[in-house]
Amino acid sequence: MYSLDLTKPDGRALTLYARHPLDPKIVAPSPFPEPLNASPHLRWHPLRGEWVTYAAYRQGRTFLPPPEYNPLGVTTDPAHPTEVPAGGWDVAVFDNRFPSLGGPDAEEPPELIVPSARAAGHCEVVVFTQDARGSLGGLTLAHIELLLQVWGDRTLRMVQRGDIAYVLPFENRGAEVGVTLHHPHGQIYAYPVVPPVPARMQQEAQRYYRGKGCGVLQDFIAGERHAGLRMLYEGAHAVAFVPVCARYPYEVWVATIEPVESFIQLTPDQRADLARALKTVLLKYDGLWQRPFPYLMAWYQAPTDGEPHPESHLHAQFYPPYRTRDRLKYLAGTEIAAGFFAMDALPEEKAGELQRVEIALE
Amino acid sequence: MYSLDLTKPDGRALTLYARHPLDPKIVAPSPFPEPLNASPHLRWHPLRGEWVTYAAYRQGRTFLPPPEYNPLGVTTDPAHPTEVPAGGWDVAVFDNRFPSLGGPDAEEPPELIVPSARAAGHCEVVVFTQDARGSLGGLTLAHIELLLQVWGDRTLRMVQRGDIAYVLPFENRGAEVGVTLHHPHGQIYAYPVVPPVPARMQQEAQRYYRGKGCGVLQDFIAGERHAGLRMLYEGAHAVAFVPVCARYPYEVWVATIEPVESFIQLTPDQRADLARALKTVLLKYDGLWQRPFPYLMAWYQAPTDGEPHPESHLHAQFYPPYRTRDRLKYLAGTEIAAGFFAMDALPEEKAGELQRVEIALE
């Protein structure tokens, strides 16, 4: 993997990644001439015991621009710079212009009736490809492998900063989940604390590991493979399946078979098979109704606190918003207010639908 | 408060509530001739440490029926029975025909690779008024007070069953949050376990109570009243405000000033003032953009485990889906995957918008 670190005119960082050497003379563009003026802050929510971040300037962020301007497409007209330059790169990562966390000159937090803090952390945008009309699932296996490597490099950089507790790469795909830019891209949130959902999962995984001496997801995967009912992909090193306890009708998990703490520790063989598992899911999703399938894809890794985490197990969880071809699953009373999910479809049925979608992986 | 307990032809319970005596000859209708055949089951989610409920028959549930048929309107044509009869009732409560929890003949749960269980519990529909075109905020204060009493009566009935750990009354309002029937109504979920969100809040409240000897929400309300900035209603016994740590742009909490464990313990004075606080919020919401304002309203109470809960404090949290007049707040990557909320508006600004909406309470 080749990479080139650049700085945008407004001070933000841009890294280009490629499978071939990159021209060192590439210059980083920015649609924004003025320096980033970010000052998000955290407020403590004492009833839920969690932090909430406030970044009031985010309301001005780019929203469904006219088709002739794509801020994630390569700059072709210097008079209208985008976020990424032309050149032979495959994946680009740059600092979010509207970060919910971090930013160069975060102000002191306001004095409030609850504890407040600077919103330390970091928010990045990951452009998956130069092809504005492409999709993650449409990329070659080699390109997806590169992306897995990029996620590892970004995670490593966050570990090395020393002030990041958790790194979450994710993709929101589709207008149904609020996506405003349709160029294939994801985001990375690097949090100053372990956020509530990974914290809860970590707690459960640690309890399981102490009791059984092995990982909860490792055992879960062994169970899914043995049951066989809900599998979508089973390779030498990676699997994809609809979990028996799915909370969303088309929920899918993608994981290595053996526990791996984070993208950093993936072996080349694991990475190659994980790319095959991931691409299988994405092609099945798009094949299901012969249209782009919206989802939230989140990759869970070990906390980046420098401690060993044998209980952690790198994996993706996909949360798609549809429950049938033309009905959305709304998160409402019981899900949002109680955190108690109610499913009107059995995971076995939904797995069957996805199993029957034929795909060509290569 | 007067009430009349009835049984529908399909075996489901219906209770009518009124401020005046009810005709005991009223007969309960049902749109469904055949008995309820519910068999939801729970599956354990070992990564999150929580139960998920599966009720596969729910896909057939009523979905935006044609305007001439309203299953929550009173039955006028015996050939097309609805869920509620004609008569002098103000509020009606009946067993959900498509329950996510409970049901009369719940089957044994399937054997799975994770623990499973019968989905014990109970799901009810609460019809707020006979007026299909009305709204909760449009009801008289006396009618809203009656509803608060009804929620208390339903909670008490669940306590008395002995197998319910938590009772959550809520209202999903508006197509934006997935509502399929627009007749003013809410739901009550009675859970066999304390669900994840109330469990977390309970844990935090207990920790606070042990440390400080008073309630976390009690102190929070004192702080909000002292700050004054975000208040929407301040009466002798109840308040409404945008919390300093709001996770949704127009989030509002409504609470008694003194801690009360549940609807059961409300004094008449508290109930009257809570009705005023609630109606204030609802009128301000609908007044803000001069159109019905969608929201999820959830009422948190103490667990119904028979233990004293001095740390609990009855209150409502409103989660509206809009962040501005024409932009929805989508819950995506950081909120759904990490549970870490990012706000692009300050609670103080949103409180100001709602404070400026003039209303007539009586």
C-alpha cells in the first residue's frame, strides 16, 4: 500500500492511498478557503450516564448539492475545488470539515449545570473510490482489501495520538438513512471515550471471556457455522451471516473466524477473505431488489487504550432500514425509548432471502 | 374516574375510562373475528447483553387504511366493527392485536444457538379520544388529567400481575416516526425485564442517589429552574424544559418537581399541574411551524418489581425527528452504532424557539 500525506489550504489533513506509487507533486484542494473554525463541546447527560457532543456550526454542511458539483469527486476545475485531487489514488481520507469531535482550535467548553468538556477526538471522511457512480460492493476485491488496510492505518494513527479511546469506521448508505452525498464514502469517528454501545459490548465480552476463556463472538460464530441456517459466506478466514438475534430484518454481521482485535492486526490472508465476505454481503444486498440497498455499516474493534483486548473481535454489523421491499422499519417507542427491539420477521426467513440472491464475486 | 372492563369477541380486553358514569350495556367490538394467535418469543443477544423479541405475524398489521375505515374510531356500522364502541367514554385501552410481547397462547420458544424464552409481557393500545381528527395537545386539561390517571391505572394493573418488570407508556406521533394510524393514540409496553434504556437510567439514578441522598432528576430540575434559560413551563408542581444535555434538537422533558415513582403515586395537584406542563409542550410544538409536530413521547417510571425506588422520578422525554422546519435528524453512524449523539444545534437556541411560541392553555 502506498500513501501520500497532504495538507489542504484550510489546514485540514488529506491522505491518499493507492496500490501503486503516487505522484508526490499532487496538491490537496479544499472547497473552503478559510481555516476550519471548529469548537464542538461535550455535555454530560446525567440520566443516561453518557456524553453528548454539540457542534452548532454543522447546520451549514453540504446538503444534496446540484449534480454538477460533487465535493467528493476529483477536482477538475481549479475554480471549483472539491475535497480530493486528481491523480492515481484508490482511497482518500481527509479531516471532516464539519467535525462533531475535535478540530484545531476547539474553544473552552461553556459552564453549564452539568459537566462539560472540550470535544476531543477526530472525524474523518473516507472516499472509497474516484468513481462517483460506483459503490463499495462494486469495487474489486483488491480495492476492498486496500480499504481494509486503510482502516487499519487510520486506526493505528489514532492509537498513536494517545488521546483516542475508540475508533469506529462506518458507512451510512442511501437517502433513507440521511445520506446527503451519494459518492461512495464512509466516515471514521475517533472518540475520546469508549462510546455507550461499544462500552456495553466490551463489558459483555469481558464478562464472557472471564467466564469461558474464549470470545463471545468466537463462540457465536462457531454456533452459526454449526447451525448453518443463516450463513451468507463461509471462507477459510471470514464469515458473513444473519445473526440469530438480529435486531433489524436484514441485519448481517461480517467477521474473521478467529478473533482479531482490530484492523491493525489482520493478516493478509484474513484481510483477503474478509474482503470476500464483505463483498458477498454487499452484492447480495444490491441484488435482493435489484437496486442500491441502503444500510448503516459499522465496524467494531477493540478500544484503543493500549491495553490487550483478547475479548475483542473485529466485525461489522449492518443495520438496513427496510423490513420489506417497500416498508421501512422505523425505530420508535420500544426501540428508541426502551432500547428493546421488536422484530416482525424471523432472521431465518431474511437469511433465506439473501441466501437465494446469486452473485458473481470476482 | 369511571371505568368499564369488557372482553372483545376475539378474547382481548378493553377498558373504557370516563369522567362520567358509563353505560354498563356497552359491548366491545373487534375488527378480527378469530381469536388472537400470538406467539412472540425472545432471543438473547449475547454481544449487547439484551433480549430481542420476535413476532413474525406482525407484518400483517393495519397499515394506512383508506380514510373511510378507522380501526380506532368508534364502531358506527356493525358490519365493519372497529376496536372501540360508541358510548360516553373519554379514553379507551385495549390489548394490541399484534403484540410484540405476551398474548394468550404464546408457544414454547424455539431451540436456538442463544438462550430463548417466551415473550411474556403485555402490549396495549391507548385511544386518547373519540375524535379522530384531534390530538393529545388539543384535549382539555381535564381530559389530559384523566389520561394521566389512566396511565396510573394501567401501571397498577401491571404491578398486580406480578410478572411485569417495567411499564412504558409512549406515543409515536406522525408519519415521520412511522405511525400508521393517525387517530390520537399511544401504546403501553409492559416488559418482563427492565429494558436496556430504563435499566441504564436506573443504574445511574441509583448511583447518584447513593452518593448524594437525592434524585438525579430532582437535582437536574433544580439546576434547570435556577438557570432559567431552557424552561418552557414552571408551575407549582410540574415543569417542562429543553434539557441542557438534549440529544435531539427539540427534545423536551416534562416532570413533577418533587420525585414521584410512577403515575400511581401522583397526587391530584401534581397530576393537574403535570397536565398543564404536558399541554404547554404539545401546544408549543404544534404552534412552532403551525402544523402537527411529530415526536416520540416516552414516560419513564420506576421498575414494577415491588421494591421501593426513591431514586426514580416520573417524567416524559420527547424525541422529535426534525432538526429544522424541513430537515429530519437521521440517527445514523455515531448515534445508532456507537450510541454517541452528535447535535448540530444548541439546546439553548431550540429552547428559545419554543419559548417564543405563544399558546393559550385553557
